Amino acid sequence: MIDLTPFIMFLQNLPNEFLLLVMYVFAVGSLMTLHHFLGKTGIYVYMALGVIVGNLQVLKAMTLTGFSQPVAMGTIVFMTTFLATDILAERYGKEAAQKAIWCGFVGIIFTTGIMILTLGMPPLPPSDQNGFFNEAHYAIQTLFLPAPALFVASLTSYLISQYVDVRLFLLIKRVTEGRLLWLRSFLSTATSSLLDNIMFSVLAWKILVPLDIDTSTLIFTYILGTYTLRLLATGLNAPVMYLINLTQERKQHAIA
């Protein structure tokens, strides 16, 4: 069995900002590879994986330069799901993009449901031999037994913000007559990301699980806290859109 502990320790000595950039490159590289070999089906697969992984990552927080409080992870992976639906909307149309949204939704519902049923199996009797399996049981419980209110808030904000992203992307494309790909990529994702932050924060912390926080804290910490990071990732998405378009055009010319 390969021990990855030394490699993990090495990564933990690197700046978090650098690791986020590596994570973005790895995620986008995976998205482009799936699209290259499987077409839009590959993007459907990525959407399901991205939403599942993003919802797991938000359980871990990180420190970043310029942020006074720890920031929940998941932002980078979530932003690449907006990139995925933009690619589908650009190259395959609204229907394909909407199917991808539901792939992500069904993926997280399926995963959570299966793992809750897994947790329904009681832990083994305590013993040295069963220690590993019981530790795994409680680790699974931490990862896959979300607070129902937060789960509802997350899925609601995901569905609505993704639909807004696709519709706004196609609206800007129609208004600009297919020009300015960077503009529709940036504006649609930046707008839908802000909507996602607002909806989740208000639903989760003011309606479903009310916290004793003032409006200023809600806006500047919970809503805008990670939005700067989302904007940076959104800025990186536009060049990726051009690269994918160029790659697909060359592929089509090669086939022709």
C-alpha cells in the first residue's frame, strides 16, 4: 500500500494560494480531457463529479492572504461547474446545459442517499481488529451526514444559480450576435455566482438555521467573503473557453 503521507506533508508546506491554482488547473484539465474523448457526455460526467467533490470540500476550511477569517473550500471546483455548463451552452445549446445541471443534482442526491444507507449499518463491536472500520464509519458520518437545512440551501442555490448562468450566457450571446465570448462567459458566471452566494447564505444562516449575525456580517463575511475568490476563478474561465473552442475547431477541421 502506497503511503501518501509524505506527499501530503509536502503539499501542506506550500502556499494555499498556489495549491488553489494547481487545483484549478487539475480540474480544468480533467474537464477538457473528458470533453475531448467523450464530447458532451464527458461534461455530464464532470458535472456529477464536480458537484459531489465540491460539496465534500466545503467541509474543510483554509486560510488565505487578505482574508481575516478561514474560507470554506469548494469554490474552485464549483466554479468549474459553471465553466462546464457554459461550454455546453456555447457548443451544444440550452438543452444540453440544462441536462448537465440535473446530472450534478442527481449525482449529489444519489451519493448522499447511498451513503446514508451505508451509515444505517451499525459500527462493528469495538476491538483492535475492527478499529479501522469503525474509524471509517465515523469519517463517513462526518462527510455524508449533512445538516438537512444546509443540504436544502445548497441544492436550491445550486439549481437556481446554474439555470441563471445558462440563460444569461445565451442571452448575452444572442444580444452580441455570437461575438465577445469572454464577455458572456465572465458576466454570466460572475452574476450567477453572486446569486448562489446570496441564496445559500440567506437560506442557510437567516431562514433555515438562523444565526445571531447582523446584516453587515452576513453581507461582507458570508456573501462577499468568498466572492472575490469566485471572481478570480471566473476570470480564468474565459481563456479556457477560447482554448476549448480552438481545440474543437481544429478537431473538426482534421475530421473534415
